[in-house]
Amino acid sequence: MTVGACVSALLAKILKRLIRQERPVHERQLKKSYGMPSTHSTAVIFLSTFATFIILYYAPSSLSPMLVALTIAASNMLGVSAALSRVTNGHHTLAQVAAGSCLGVVCASVWWALRDAFLPFIDQHIIPAIF
């Protein structure tokens, strides 16, 4: 999960250099980097989305559906509030945060699909080699 968040943040950094959209006026005086997409938003939304997948996949069936829903809601509210704080603190525009958030959801979905595809290999070959 951590590696996936780092990969998504790296992808956001690469896209920043390609898109080259300026940050809000106030922030341009403090930072020389570009703002589109927001790297912080990409990473936090990746983590909250991936956490949602983990909760949905691994939650025991005996667990209350209401508790599962509340846990998912809390995870996503933390991610969204962290992303939106980038706008309220003047570091990014809403469009930059929205783009970063969308990138985070896409990256988490792809990372989950890759994890799902490679999990049998990891369980059979990598884990036994380590332990």
C-alpha cells in the first residue's frame, strides 16, 4: 500500500512537469513547483481508496454492515478533508486537488487489481522465501 502511494505520488510529480500549471498566486511566491495535479491529494486519496478496498475485501462477514460503512466513511472523510485542506491553505486550486484526487482513485484501483493478480504468486513464492 505504501509503495503504491509513493508510485502514485511519483506519477503526479511527472504529470506536474508535463502539464506545467501554476499554483495559486500566493503560493507561487513561496514555491517554484507546479500545481497540477496535487501530489498530496493523489497520495491521501490513494490511501483512503485503497483502505476502502481492504475493508471491503477483508472485513469479516460477522462484522456489522453499519460498522463497515462507518469505517469506510471515516477513511474517506479523512482523505477528502486532507485533500481539501490543500485548497483552503492556498497551496492548490480546487481543479488541481480534484485532478490529484481522481489520479489517486485510478492509481489505487490499478494497484488493487495488480495486487489481486499477483497475490497468488506472492503467497506461493515470495512470502515463503522471506519466512
